[in-house]
Amino acid sequence: SELQENVRKDIELEPVTLDGQSVELLMNAGLIAEFDRSMKHGASGIGLYRTEIAFMERGSFPSEKEQMAIYKNVLNSFKQQPVVMRTLDIGGDKTLEYFPINEANPFLGWRGIRVTLDHPELFLVQVRAMVRANIGRDNLQILLPMITSLPEVDEALRLIHQAYSEIRQEHGEAVKRPPVGIMLEVPSLIFQIPELAHRVDFFSVGSNDLTQYLLAVDRNNERVSSLYDAYHPAVLRALNIIAEQSKAHKVSLSLCGELASEPGGAILLLAMGYDKLSMNGYNVPRIKWVIRHISQKHARQMLETCLQLDTVTEVRGYLNQQLEQLG
Ligand code: PEP
Ligand code: MG
């Protein structure tokens, strides 16, 4: 169709609104080691590399050397573009055959950073592999999943510093210190943004988990799936508060959940002031097209309206009506 043709032509263009506001579009990935041009979909880097996927494909924990080889390929395929690698996010719905976790409430249990801080040997090996893979490049950024409290951040930073110092001693000046960021996906962090801003280089909102935890709805439970919706007014207001406070504290802000890959969601996030949106690669061209066909002014008007609405139904209804007018 004509629309698909236009979307394809836009791939090489910049994601800039009609009135000149730019936003960075990145892609989410996992497992794939080497990316050729067609697999990048016009994204300007990887905003979320889910390292657990490579761990799930194996029969035992990959060694530092094996991990280094995987990470190196990913960093190499993006050359000067940033690659945000998330440390192991197992638990919840993602467990490893060789590391079983049996719990009554896995999403509220031993998950993400909680597991790796209890097993610093796993964390250190992974971070060492990442830092070594980044030698001779400098496009690695490290992202910590499932952070709930400040001491977790401090402990993770301490371990990252330890790994970095070891590699630096082993390999010298070529070893670069990667920026470190955290996932904002547990609601407690909404109330600790100033303290977090002092500690880390960037925030990345995980809207999939943030929605699940704000609304107390299991993201995989079909019986309550109609209650799981990122367009819930409370979720939108939380996302807006995060954006306002991150801006006030001058922290780079990205969002890497499904919401970024939906036209209505992307427009609202652009209006809130999110600097970067990360999504499945095949959605990048479509979102780029949307960004290039709306003004920041119009997006802000849409956001203001949505923030006043009472229900998911009203928000979705309003957004659909606006999107139809957009084409
Ligand atoms: C999220 O929670 O929004 C996210 C991007 O991470 P994952 O889906 O891997 O939990
Ligand atoms: Mg998550």
C-alpha cells in the first residue's frame, strides 16, 4: 500500500516532529549476535539488549569467555551507536532450566537484580564479560533490572566498579568505564528519583512491569488481562511524573516497554519529554513515520487531554480518534 511504501522510504530519515523536536528511536533485542543493516530497521542503536535470552538457550551458565564473544558481536555490529545491555533478568516468568526458582509469587519474588546481588559471582562474571567486550570500542551502556531500593543500586555500582577496576588492571588504558543506568519498573522508584539521579547516568522505564506493578495485574494472566493496560490514567500520570522529575534532575530518560511501539503511546511519551524510545525493531519505521507527521505542540495537547481523562476506555477512544485524523 501507499502507506507501507511511505513508511519504508522514511527509514533513513531522522525521527523529528513537524516542529523540529527530535527523539531517538532504538531497538530492543536479545540473543541475535550479529546485526546486518536490514535487521536494524533504521534504529540508532540498541536501547535494551535482554541478556537472559542467551542464557535461556543453554544448558548451563555461559562462561565469561562465551558471554564476551556474544556481547562483542553485538557491540561490533553497532559500531559508534549505543548498545544498552541489561544484566541478567531471570525470575518472574523467565527461569533457567539449570537454575530453577520455585515460588508462589514469582513476579513478587526473587527476580532480576535481587538474584544477581545474592550471587555476585554471576553478576561479576557478566559485567566483566561486558566490559571486556567493550575494549577497543566505547558503545556499551549497562542497565540494571528490577531495582526497588537505593542500597541495591549502591551495591550493584560497587560490583561494577570492582569488575571495571580488575579489567583495567589486566588490560590497561583501553578499558572504558561504561555509563550505568537502571530500569524504572517498580513503583517505589517514582518516589526516589532525586536520590537515584545522583547515582546513575540514565533511567529506562520498563512500562511492561511498571504497568503490572502499579495496577497489581499479572502481565501474563489472561483472566485479568483486560485490567492490564498502560493507558490506565494512573500509569500515564506516573510516566509523566517520571519525565518531569528526570528532566528536573537532568537524567537522560528512555522507555523500553511495549508502549513505545504503539503510535498513541509514542506520541504521549514524546509529549512528556522522553529522550529515547526503544521497541521491537520492526516497529521502528512505523513509529518514525508517526513522529515525522505530528508536531510536538499537537502531541502536548493530546497529552494534556489524556491526563484529564478518567478511564482507559476514554483514553483509548480519544487517541484512536486523533490517530485517524493523522492518517
Ligand atoms: C519492561 O518491563 O517493560 C521491560 C522492557 O522489560 P521486560 O519486558 O524484559 O520485563
Ligand atoms: Mg521488565
